[in-house]
Amino acid sequence: MTKEQELYVLWKEKAQKDMDVVRELKEMEGNEERIEDAFYRDLAFGTGGLRGVIGAGTNRMNIYTVAKASQGLANYVIKNFNDADRSIAISYDSRIKSDVFARTAAEVFAANGIEVHIYDELMPTPCLSFAVRELKCAAGIMVTASHNPSKYNGYKVYGADGCQITTEAAKSILEEIDAVDGFEVLEKVDALSESYKERIHVIPDEVYTAFTECVKKESMLYGEEISKDVAIVYTPLNGTGLKPILRALKEEGYTNITVVKEQEQPDGNFPTCPYPNPEIHEAMALGMEYAEKSHADLLLATDPDCDRCGIAVRNQNGEYVLLSGNETGLLLLDYICDRRSSHNDMPNDPVFVKTIVTMDLAEKIAKNYGVRTINVLTGFKFIGEQIGLLEKEDKEDSYICGFEESYGYLTGTYVRDKDAVNAATMIAEMFAYYKTKGISLLDKLNELYEKYGYCLNTLHSFEFEGSKGFTQMQELMAKFRAGVGEVAGKKVEACLDYSTGIDGLPKSDVLKFLLDGGHSLVVRPSGTEPKLKFYISVQAKNKEEAEFIEKEMMESLT
């Protein structure tokens, strides 16, 4: 009997609390391929916590893997924090079983003598990051799989600083997780008196209100009057964004808002957007239909846990154009720098933070305003980490904004993760400000390209499902690491291997190839999905030339 088969037999005996798991285990019987995929490894726990397909097995998201991870986190908190400081904040999104997993985690923490603060309704990721700091918690968890399809769920872990845990903390927590048994954890919880639940507290509305006030304080209007009667279509993509986005926008004076009805209410099945990611055109399609019918000025969309924000605007022909995360980020960066500079509100040593795969053009814009750019590894947690480092030096006010190409933005320091509530309100303000002056966002973007040069960044992802796919992905990374001489006839001038640790950054399985002509290619496995990602950056005279070069580069890689 293989290891996977032995685990399968054990789970059939022990996994009796969740009937969906019981049914799936019965369906697996005799299907060796399904059994292998469900049990060939423990669901990976890294700096992003857990993320995987919902279902039965050690390689799946279920109450047993959640309980195991929660016990490991509880042990870590108990070992590293005094009694009075042992508390954990919890939030969850609209995904299938998110509420179940959040409740399971809360009970495990409480059973370990840890105070738990949990929202009594689904709330976005930034609200969790805020609550950790506001309530002075030792840690926090957000039950979400972000923008993944409906079959996924996840468990993001946050440190006391409100930022996703560091590599070092993740390693320590993983050691604790590996030492416990998920079945035993739940058995111990069941055996306890119900009194341990007295340690589970609902996060008060005052915390959510304080979060909203922090979002509103990021305004760059300086008391100036602009027309806020812009027609906005908004879609939360069946996630957590509806309540916080509408509240923030309306309190800021934007009332001409139409919500996409089919995507308004929380629904983990995402019936009209199977891949609920505002980066994807299909996820934005229904919102664009609404915008066309209502002749809206601006389309806003947020992903299920409301940390990513995508937009579309009308061009001169009345057609709606989706802006990339890079393009929106460039516009926000320039808007913030221009507004702060013109009102003499730029801090000493102003800092802008971006990831290594985010458009390099942003650095040129920042430099023009005398703003220092800090480049970090892929993942907004590294941007949050930089805010924390500035805070330790009593330079928190130096941070003016940060963004990543995958639609993540943050203009304040009140949270330490990307915040789509902040992004939506700032984008609406920027749009309304320019519209009042007779300028469209597309006009402004073209102005930036004319001033700093045209740049095109694209992302291509390739899926590698299951154990075989995982091996294939590792083999491909090894081939790239062995050496690449050219890409589409463009000589590789340098290769940056971030697995060795570069510029003081943590070691990471990322390769960046610098090509002649100012182009670049980044190759990295996703930290949250079974995908290999290619980031292509092209510098050219215009869009047409850039698209031609980008196409040649991509064809040479596939």
C-alpha cells in the first residue's frame, strides 16, 4: 500500500465531521489518480499561508487542514507572546466554506486560551489587516483564495504588524503545523467545555468605521471643489466589496453609482464570473455591458476579498477600455505626486514602493518628483514590510504610495496590504478631478507616455495541475536557471537570480533576464496557484512597436 493509500484509509476512518468530505472520500474509492492527487503532499504553507482546492485530503482545503494550520499558529503565538498579548483577528470572504473555516479556526484558537476577534459578517482583506493593528493582536487570518476560481479557498496569515507573515515566521509556524494532527486538534476542541467560546468576540463596528475614516483621509483634494456627480458602475464580483466600497464612495460624495445586480451579493460560486479577477477581461465583461447601457463614466471592479481593483473608462469613440494594473498605478502615482508637490505637502525623503515585476516607468515618474523608489519582491506583503521598516525609523510619513502590476494599490499606512477600498475611492477622486478639468484618464496616460517613453508590460500564466504538473514546473525553472542566451534575438545582458538573495531582498524562486534594448523577462512560479508566470517588459517608440516586440518574445518562449 502506498503512502497516499494509507492516508486515504486513515481519512475514511477519521474524517467524519464534514459530510462533504465523507462523500468525496467515498467517491474516490478505486480511483488511484484522485487519491494520489489528494494525498501526495500536505497542502503547502508559505508566506501566503494556505491555498488550495476545497475537498477531502491532505492536499485540500477542509476543516482538518484548517484545524492543523490553526493549531500550529496557536502554538507559535503561545511561544512568542505573553499571555496578555495573545489574541488573533479573523475575517473571511464569500467563498464556499469560508465561514466554516473561519469558525473552525476561531474555535481552535479559543480552545488554546487565545482571545479571538472575528467580524460577524464577511469583510475584505484590508479590514483584517486594519483590525490586527487596531486591536493590537498577535496575529490575524483572512479566509480567502483571493481571485482564484470557486473551487479554491485559502487561509492568509498576518503578523502583529498587520502585514502578511515573513518567510522566517512562516518557517517557524510550519514547524509547529508539521508537529500536530488535524484530527486530534478537532477531537480536543470537541471534548472541551463550551466555556472556551467565551474567548470569541465580535469585532465592534467602531473598528470598521475607523477603517473607513482612514480611507477617506487619503484624499488629495486639499479642500478644492470638484464635480463628484460622475456616473460610476461598480461590481464586487460576488465578493466582500459591496458594503465597504459603497460606504466609502458615498461618504466621499459619489452617489451616482450603479451596482452590477448579477454580481452584487456574495456568492462563492461566482456564476457570472468563473474567474473572479479584475485582471481578466471575462470578469469585467458584465460590468462593461452595464457601463455601455448607462453611458457611465467609470467602471470599478474588486475581487472577492476586495484587495484588488480594476477599472475601465471610455475612449473618444465611446468604447470602454480596460486599464492594466500598471497603467492605473502610473496614473495614481503621478496624481499623488503632482497634488502633493503643488500643495507643498511632499514629505522629507518621499518614498514610493513597487515590486520587481511592476512597470519600471513608475520609477521615472517618481524620480521626476524627487521621490525615492524602493523595489521589492513580488507580493504586496513586501510593500507592507517596507512601511513597517519606515515606521521603525520614525519615517512612516515618508511613504506616499505603493502598487504592484496585479491591481494592488495602497496610498496610506493604516493597513499593510493592498486595499481596493482605498484604491476605488482614490481612482474615483482622480477621475473626477481630471474630468472637472476636461481631461480623461486616457489623455493623461498618453501624456505620461509622451513625457517618459512608451512601455508595455504583460503577464502570461501557464497552469501545471497536480503532482506531475508540480514536477514539470520545477524542471522548467531549472532549465531557465541553467542559462538563457537570448530571447527572440535579443541578447540577455544579465540574469538576476533572486534565489541567491539580491539587494538585501529575501531569497525567492524568481529569475529576471535583462535584454538589450531595455526589455526584460521575469520568470517565477506563483506562490498561490499551480502556475508558472512570465512577465514581459518592452520599451518602444509606440504601442504598435511594443506589441510586435512582445509578441515575438512570447512566441520564442512557447
